[in-house]
Amino acid sequence: MSPKRTLLLLAVLVLFALGARFAWHPGTNASDAKPAASAVPVQVAAARQGNLDLSLDLVGRAEAWSSVTLRAQVSGQLESLAFQPGSRVRKGQLLAQLDTRLLKAQLDQAKGAVARDQAQLKKAQADRKRYADMLAKGYVSKADYDTYQANLAVAQATLQGDHAAQELAQANLDYAHIVAPFDGITGAPLVWPGAQVSAQSTDIVVLNQVQPIRVAFSLPEASLGAVRTALSRGPVTVRATVPGAKPLAGKLEFVDNAVDNTTGTILLKARFDNPDLRLTPGQFVQVTLPTTRIDNAVTVPVVALQSSSRGSFVFVVGADDTVTQRYVTPGPVAGGRQVIAKGLSAGERVVTEGQMLLVDGTKVRVAS
């Protein structure tokens, strides 16, 4: 085949292919090849302005307001326990009872001595009166009278000692009834009925006062100045959070007088009323301690802030639902809110969800 005929055949084939494509897509044109862009669905939040308290999140540990290990003040055999382990008890409630038979006998003996010496005192008083009359009439000597005067003084002193012995015996008998010194929760018994209890040495039960209760935590020394400034404004509210429950509010009441040189921290304690017994001594809790207050701070949700090589920015939604990529100066974060120190005004809407599909000038649709 000649070259001229070959070129003619190729031209026919090209024209045929173009005609077939046009016949297959008769309505295609340049404008139809690029569909119009739709609005991007986003979620927004308005920037807020107000006072913001910055805080520290620390780990604390609850401790009993008061804790005492009860011991008997007299020796004897433990007769009974009058509490359920782990139960709440009231001040003055009986917790344990010692055998009182020996103590009652000692009290009766002391009462008998008082009665005997009261009679001796009356006789000594009568003798002195009789000899005083005889001395006035010259029937007895002054030496005889002085003897009966001394006998009266001895009788008075003996009776005073008997009264003291009776009070001691009564106190020992009262000590056989071991009562709660304050409202609290009992632990497990440390001794059981039938055991011999020694005075001031045998532990019976540990009683913890948990209403109110304290939470102790350590603060970095760099934050101590901010805490003292907060205390100068008034009581500082501390929040303690137990997993799965709402935070409890308490008051900061103790700042230690020295920083621990080994850890660079200082010990603080907060008081909680603990009305529902949510806090238990020894329990670890999350503590939130306010440190600094920023007045009239502009804040947005933390998720609204984005970052790039040029810095931090937010997407601001205008009145025509078009976004503007605006670079801002961020500040601290508190309670899920990001402080915007510069570049944003209160009331402006910022995108909180859907930023990955946005560029400057994108049309958006605010989703409910």
C-alpha cells in the first residue's frame, strides 16, 4: 500500500472514532465535566468572654479527720463487743464491755471505808467539842485538848482520802464501758470476747471520723505563689473526683510550712463534708485546684484550635456561611476551654468539627 493511501486510511479511522464518541456522549460539554461544589457540613460554637479560673489537676489521697485506736484504761476480761465491724457509730455509743465484778467490789470497798471514816470523823468532832468545854473550865490540860484536836484533823484527812479512793473506783468501773469518743466508722475488731485486756496496751478497735474528711495532695513549688494569691482573695474551693461519680467540693484549709527538698513539692490539705461517705480514708482521688483567674478572657472549645507551620488558627464562620482561616494567639487551657489571647472576639462562630475538609473561603452548612 502506498504512503498516500495509508495516511488516508488513518484519517478515516480517526474521524470514525471521534464520531462514535460524540454519538455515545451527545450531551457532554466543558461545563458538565466539573460538578458544582456543595457546602461542607460543620459544627460550630460561639466564642465566649468572661472570667476564667485556671486550675491544676493533681492526685490526692483521702485521710480520716480523726483516727483513734481504742484501748481499755483498766485491765480485765473482755465481756462483749457492742458494734458491727465497719458500721457507723455515734459519740458516746457503747463499743465494748469489760467484766465489772471485780471493779464493783472495789467500789463497794471504797464506799465502806468512806462510811466508816465518816463515823470516826463525827466522834472526833464530838470529842474535840467536849474537851473544848472542859478546857474552858480548867478540868483538862491544853496538851490533852491538842491531842483531840489532832485526832479530828486526822479523821478529816482520812475521810478525804477515802472519798478520793471511792472516785477512783467509780472511774475504773466507768472505764469498763468503752464508748466512742466521736462519730465515726469502726474497723475490724482487734480482740474478741473472753480475751484478757491490759490497761493502755491492748488494742480493741480503730475508729475513724470521716464526716468531715481531709484530702491531702502535693503541689509543685512553682505553683505555690499562685495558690497563695488565690487564698488572699478568699476561701479556695477544691474539687475531688472519684471515678464514676460527680465531683465533691471542699475548702483548702492547710498549706504546709516547708517545701520538701527531695521532691520540690509542698503538702496541702482540703476539707470535705463527705455527707454521703463517698470518700474513704486511704482512697486516691483526682484533685482540681484553682490557681489563677483571668478576667474577661475570650475562650473557645479546645477542639476548635488547629495548628500549622505558620502557627495556631481557627476557622471563623462569617454571616454568609463562608469560613475564614484566622491565625490567633492561644493562651492557657482550663475546663475544656482554650483561651484566645489575641485574634478573636466574643460572639464569633468557630468551627469545632469538620475542619479537615475546609480551606480559606469554603462554603459551609452548620449542622445541628
